[in-house]
Amino acid sequence: MQAAIRPGAGRNVVVVGTQWGDEGKGKIVDWLTDHAQGVVRFQGGHNAGHTLVINGRKTALQLIPSGVMREGVACYIGNGVVVDPQHLLAEIERIEQLGVEVRSRLFLSESCPLILPFHVEIDRAREARRESSGSGKIGTTGKGIGPAYEDKVARRALRVQDLKHPARLQAKLAELLQLHNAELAGVLGAKPLPLQPMLDDALRAAEQLKPLMADVGYRLFQAHLRGENLLFEGAQGTLLDIDHGTYPFVTSSNCVAGNAAAGSGLGPGQLHYILGITKAYTTRVGGGPFPTELDIDKPGGVGHHLSTVGQERGVVTGRARRCGWLDAAALKRSMIINGVSGLCITKLDVLDGLPEINICTGYEIGARRLDVLPLDADEITECKPVYETLPGWTETTAGLTNWEQLPLNARRYLERMQALIGVPIDMVSTGPDRVHTILLRHPFRP
């Protein structure tokens, strides 16, 4: 058996965001699927938002892997993902309306925990309570992701496999609903939810989801042995990781490359290349510390430029993203956590026309100087960024596909970024369409 799972049977690439999410992972995953036979989601839920632009047509995905827009590519939802059955079916139908065949090549792990209506109600009620109490909103999407992961860790979650067994489903759902209704009514002051409509919806969804259910880990193992290339698609970003991010202003899952193994069932020895996606500047949605943040509401300011030119609004929530200069010290932390092999820089064209561009090279906290993002969120709020200023460029970078075509100062900016972070830049995205890409080293080619 050890000989059978030798490295190199197929080449597998993990794509992760290296900032606070929204780095443009969807477009890059879509671009890379030209060389992959399967795409795997391994964490998060429909709180992710991946926007693809193909031949000028925009498609937003939340739960289904971005490879769905490539004909013949298998799409896997791994055990590390929490799944809202109603949302998944609605997303399938929406993609099918675009003329894309989905169901025969979508494989859903039977071990995925389910997101149910009481998870959503608890998520929203807790966030409202945080806001009213003055403790400050975390900035969740209100889609039940966190409470669903809580049930998973507490070993009481309903999982996709329970949908195959109506009696078991009803018994477990009744028990779990009783527990969560007690919190809704007794602690959060919200209305309790009835069992029957929830059970009926789950049973109806089960009939459509049963054909998609699969042992995803074993299927990935078999695909690897056949020599297929697999692409592992992360959601959110490293600095939102539940363990390594700016806690408690984080998501509820592990967004880092190492979780591609735990969240899919394929061993870590079969992950060959880690591609870190990094915006040419920094954005963040929701609360939490952000050392290089700029004012996005000041007309004529750099923050306003980044926000408007970059069209910085969340795919899932529609909220305006906070914007700031590139933070190389935060990126160093991401490189360490993920073991990044190479970087893809996105949205370089948003910086076109700025006379000067700053890069945060480290922080000052009192008399201390740090060159990497600290782990304590309270400490991060005390960080005063130390900037290095580079000249900007007036020429456009939008749509360029060759490194030599880039303006000299744009190349110098990227080269300085690379030197500060300590990881090679292998790709540069110069626009939203899949063809707007500069390739320096291909992740699927050793």
C-alpha cells in the first residue's frame, strides 16, 4: 500500500488566501482548473464568496467549488465544510440555469455537518445581542456557520449521512432543536422554532442530495492514484483562521493550507504546492484590528480610491470592505503558517495612477519593533505601521499578460514585495477575467 500512494501519482495544489479573505481566490482557482481534473472545498460554508468573470459574464459562487464552471471537472465538497442543504440546492439550480451541468460531477461528503434554521437564528440573535450590549459585533455573515461548527465540536451535529435515515434524522433533529430552542427563547429572547417544517424541508432536500453523497476522501485517493491533478480551494483567509487569525474576530474554521488534508480526507503528503493569494493592497470585512487601514469615505484619499476602483464590497454580504496599504508583516505570518510555495498577486491594476505606494514593513509598539504580525488581537490594535514608500505609475496594468509589459515601477513594487515577504511571486492577476493573468511559474508543473 505504501508504494501505491507514492508522491507524484498526481500533482495537487492548495489555494489559500493570505490576508483577511476576499483576495480573488475564485478567479485563480477557475484559471488553474484548466490543468486539474478535480477541485475540492475543504472548510467554511456558504459564508464564502468567490466571483468568477468568464468572457465578461460574472458568476458568484458560495458553496460549490469554483471548478464547476469548467466542463468535465469533478467538484468535491469535503468533510470540513458545513452545508446548508437548502442553500446548496438553490446554488445548484442557479448554476444549472446558466446551462452548466452540475449534479453528475458534484460529490458531497457524507461527513459534512448540516447547517439548520436554528443555527441561523442563533447566529443572528447573538450578533444583535453583541451590538446592543456594546461589546462590539464580530461581523459574522449571519448564516449559521459558527453555531454549526459548535455542534460539530460538541459531537452532536447532524451530518449529511443522517439525511439517508429518516427515523434517525427525526430523533436527532428533535433532540438538537430542543437544546437550541432553549438558548433562543431563554437566553437570546428570540422565538423558538417548530420541528415539523424543519423536518419536512430536510426530508425533501435529502431526496435530491442522496445521489450526490460520496466518500470524498476515498474518491480523492483514487483520483490521485489515477494520476489526476487536484486543486484544493480554501475559503476566507489565513488571518481569519480560528487558531491563527486575529481572534476573536475570525471565522469558525481553519482556513490554512494544512486543513486541506483534514478537511478532505487526503493525506498531507499528497499536497505538493501551496499557492498563496494576496491582493496588491489589503482589505477586511467586519470588525477586528487592521494596522494599515485607510479612510474609505474621504473623497480623493487613497482609501476611497482603493474602495471605489477595486469595487470592494463583500460577495456574500454586500458590505463595504475596509481598505488599506499592503501589510508585508502580516503576510510573513501567513507565509509561516501555510508554508507557501509561491504567491499570486491580484488586483494590481487598482493601484494604477497612484503617485506613491506604501508597504508596511513592520510595526512599532511603544519601544518595540516587530517585523511580523503578533498573535494577540489587543496587541495588534496597538501596532503603529512602519512604512516604506515606493513611486507609483501612471500607465495601466489592466489586462496585461506578460511581465515585461508591466510598467517599471509596478515591477519594482512587486519585486520589493517579494523580497519583504520572502516567497516568490509566481502569478500576477491584472483583471477579473480568467485571461487577465501573468504566469511566471505554473503551480501544476514541478
